Amino acid sequence: MQRIGVMTSGGDAPGMNAAVRAVTRQALNLEMEVMGISRGYSGLIKGEITELTDKDVSGRINRGGTFLFTARSEKFKTAVGQEEAISQLKRFGIEGLVVIGGDGSLQGARELEKGGVPTVGVPASIDNDLPGTDYSIGFDTAVNTVVEAVDKIRDTATSHERVFVVETMGRNNGLLTLESGLAVGAEAILIPEIDFDIKEVCQIVKQGYESGKSHNLILVAEGIQDCCLDQPDKKDEHYSAAFQIGDMISQNTGYEVRIIVLGHVQRGGAPSAIDRVTASRMGAEAVKVLISGESGVMIGISRDELIAVDYDVILEKEKKIDTSLYELAKILG
Ligand code: ADP
Ligand code: F6P
């Protein structure tokens, strides 16, 4: 293999730049050329492809976002889009591709693989929802962002003795919410994977105040809106999960409630040291695996060791949450 490509795709995650840097520098070290594909599959279809040099990735390791830009492409999901993408790869002489992104992006990589393009995936998503790896790039930074924000919210919550309902990201899962909730000592954590009874949540709030607490922090995953809230008429982005839960708490308890939707703040910022190290290790390994002739795999981390996991194994499964963490958060909160 003499020339490989690298792209970032789907939702951006802090540490993507560090991963692109690692792919580029490892490939150059192994005397290969690297082509950077801008704007994910959308840019690939359009041929937005330029060579990456050592200098292009300098000063990137500490930056959030992705300097290659990212995008979502409906066209790429079609056979026509995939054929166009493959012909662009041929046109630019790209013999193998590293795709850095979440589960959707790796499903796309699997389609390219089926079309004869060797691909290796690198998991990057603040949701950390890819099975086959303990961590996805960006998760650690996002947890730290939530913790920093909630620590600040706690100050004002305590001063006014208020209930705060804080909504965190997580399209279909509650991993970010659960780990952040444990880290801030939330009084209750609501995630799509675990059924909850709003009456019980109200009871927790009441008991909290009765036992002398000066605030109540409830962390809510955005994904509970689709699975757990029985208010189809109220399903819209301006009345998201946190607002619905907040209304129910104030109606049932009479306490003063404030709502915070943390939103895209959670996707930005300088990557944490853990995300930089993980991205560097995974990106470099992806290149090694690709040139060894193996492909159709995602580089994961299990018990701090790098592993290569078949796309079919990860993409057919759902990542399970650790229910013992949930139970622990309940006891400690
Ligand atoms: P993420 O990678 O963060 O999960 P998305 O789910 O939005 O983000 O996926 C990113 C892109 O990957 C999509 O816009 C689409 O181009 C491609 N993709 C997602 N699912 C598939 C699929 N089943 N087949 C082909 N391409 C897909
Ligand atoms: O998958 C990452 C994620 O940040 C989810 O947590 C969230 O639901 C979604 O992306 C938001 O995507 P968009 O970029 O379309 O706002």
C-alpha cells in the first residue's frame, strides 16, 4: 500500500484531530502518502481530497473539532452515492481508508469494504455507544465538560435551594449521562436503558429536601424523549426531555425547577489527555492494521489494550450500559 486516505465523519468529537495527526504521521513514518478527505462521505463523493503533510497536522493535537470538517450524507447511503465514492478513491489512487467517526460512519465504512475498498474504523463519538471498545474518542472530554458545567450549576442551585434538571447529549443511549451523573453526585439519573417512574423521581426530590439537602440535581439523557416519555404530542426539540421532566417535577412537588440543556457545548473544547492518548494510539494502530492487509475492522480498546474488531460484530450489537454504575450512583446520590 502506497497511498491511504483519512476522513472524519458524523458528529464531531474532541480528539478527532489527534487521530488524524496520528494516522498521518504513522503513515509518513511507514513511507506512505496520506490523503485527507474533507467533509466525510459528502466530501468523498465530491472529490474534496488533498494530500496531508507532516506540517498539515502540526499544532492540531490540542484542538477540538476536526480540521478536516465533518458532515452527514444521505446520498452516501444509496448505491449511487457509494459507487461515486469508490470511483473518487480510485481516481485519487487511494488504496485504503481510515474512517474516524461513530456507528453511522462505520456502517458507511462497511459498505465501502463490501465494495472492495479496504477500510479500518476508529471510534470517535461523545456518546461512546460503539460496542467492541471500552472507549470512543471524545467521551472523556465530554464527561469532563458536563462535570464542569454541573459543578457550576450546583453553586446556584444550592444558593436558591432549587431543583435543576440538566439534559445531556446521547441520541440513543445514556452512557454520557450515567458517567457524568456519577461524577457530579446527581440525585437522580434518567437514561433510556433503564425504566423510571416519575413519581419515584419526585419522591427522591422531596426526601432530599426533607433530609436537609439544599439542592437537587437531576441528569436526563436527551434520548429518553423517544423511548420513555409518553407525550407524543409534545415531542419537539423546543420541549425536549429535560423540559418535560422539569414540568412533571414542579407540578407534582411544587418546588422551583430550572432547566438546562447543555447541547453542543458537550461536543467542543480541547481534548482531554485521555482522549489525546487514545486517539494517538488508535490512529497509529489503524494504519498498521491497514498495511498488514487486515481490514473491515474497528480499532477498539479493551482493558487498555488495542484490539481489532470485525465491523459485523460491532455494528449488529448495541453497547450495554454497566447497570452496577447506575445502582452505585443511586446509592451515592
Ligand atoms: P455517527 O458516525 O456520528 O454515528 P451518523 O449516524 O450521522 O453519525 O452517520 C454519519 C454518516 O455515515 C451518514 O451521514 C451517512 O453518510 C453514513 N452512514 C450512516 N449509516 C449508514 C449506512 N447504514 N450505510 C451507509 N452509510 C451510512
Ligand atoms: O452522536 C453524537 C451526538 O452529539 C448525539 O449525542 C446527538 O444526539 C447528535 O450527535 C446531535 O447531532 P447534530 O450534529 O445533528 O446536532
